[in-house]
Amino acid sequence: MSYCACKELLTTSDLSVTQIASSAGFSSQSYFSQIFNKKVGMSPRQYRKLYSHEKKE
């Protein structure tokens, strides 16, 4: 699963970060969060909080 797909799931689904990490092939939510943070510049939770309201409107 690509980071675009993960970002899409974060903003459009009610899946937990742990569930998204698992579906992306990561065995650990914390490792997924580390890598996501390096690639995107913020944690998955921060990304969800910042962008999820824009998708729902």
C-alpha cells in the first residue's frame, strides 16, 4: 500500500492508525508512524486531525 493510500484512509475512514499500519504491511504501528512522519512531515494522527475535516465537507 502506498503512502497516498494510507493518507486517503486516514482522512476518509474510521480505521485506527494501527489498522492502517497493518494493512500497509507494517508489523508495528510505532514504526509506521516513524516512517510516515519522515515521508509526510507529521504523524498519522496529526495528518488525520488536520485533513479529515476537509474531506468530509
